[in-house]
Amino acid sequence: MLCEKIKDGFIHSKIILKYDNFENLTINEKRKNLRDQLVDYFKKENPGTGKREESTRHIYCVSNSNNNIVYLQRPAMLNKGFDFTVNCSNIDFFAPTEKNKKRITKTPRHDSLFFPIDFFMHQNNVGFNRLMQAIEQIFLCIDTEIIENDYADIFNIVINYSPIDNINLSIDIKTLLSTIQWLFIEQDITYWNFTGRYMLYKGLSERYPILPKYLPE
């Protein structure tokens, strides 16, 4: 699938973040740099003239793995300034609610990540350890090209999992890591004045103690 084919009625663009001169920056300086780059893309959006078809709606494609495109969609439901949702074009996530115990979505919640990771943890111990290392590197804002080179051995692994009976899902690790990366960035946009990406990382490190603990600096 091409980026331009994702949903009608949207303006389609691609986002490429740069990691120039990141070596000597603190994690907060790196977070701010990535945040500023993303906001610069959003600042180029033209204003809308009303609701629904009169609004300006954008899709930003941020990664592609075997035609599984991770993309950002704006505006999000809350319409709070620069907020957005993180979505996958060809990947389904399990996100049950009280009303719908079998809910499937292409817009993952944080706990949607746990289902494939839990399965992978029990099926491939070596691969799981490598996955945790990659998640830590993404949290620390390491250049994604470096991560892709260093963890190329696991990127193409496909996790097939069944969160509940009669629901079979799959996701490749490259797409999973890209989703996590952009959920980290989403939190740095939405909750910058609080702890940002530390919120998601705290949830991951509590569920998977192999991840080192980090406190907001």
C-alpha cells in the first residue's frame, strides 16, 4: 500500500526525523529536538474553514515495513492543538473495552502492545531480550538508522499471537518498534509539561523488568 492510498479526504505527507549531532545531547535535549521537528511539520498545515469536509485532515506516513505503514493522523478525536493518533495500515491490534471484549483496531492503545510482546517473551527468549534492548534504545532517542542496523536480526520476525480464543493477529517487529517509537513521541507532544514518554516506558518496564528503570531528569 502507498501512503497516498490510506483513507480518502486526507492530505498525505511523509515525515523523516533527523538525528544530526545527537551524540552529545541529553535525553531531554534529544526529546525536545524530535518534538520540535515534528511540530514544524504540523505548523505547515493550512487552516480549515469548518467541520467535517471543511476541515483540513492530514495523514503523515512515518515508516513502511513490507507494506505495513505506520502513520500519524490529524486531527485526533480530542482536537487539542498538536495531538495525533498513531495507526498501522495493515496491522490489527487487540484493544478490548467493557462494551466490546473483542475490539480490534488499527490505532493501538498502550496495553495493545503487551499482547504480542507477552507472546514473544514466552516463545523466543533470545529475540525477546533483543527486543527489550531495542525498546530501550528507542526510548533514549537513539538514531533509528543505528537501531535498524544493530537489530536487523530481529526486525523481520513476525509475531503471530492469539490474545483470546478465535482471534489471531500478527505483527512484524519492525512495525512494532516503529509504533512504540511514535507512541513515545506522541506522549512527548501531548504530555510534555508532565513526564511525556516516561509514562509509556514506565508501563513497559513494570511489565518487563528486564528493561532498565529511568526516572524523569
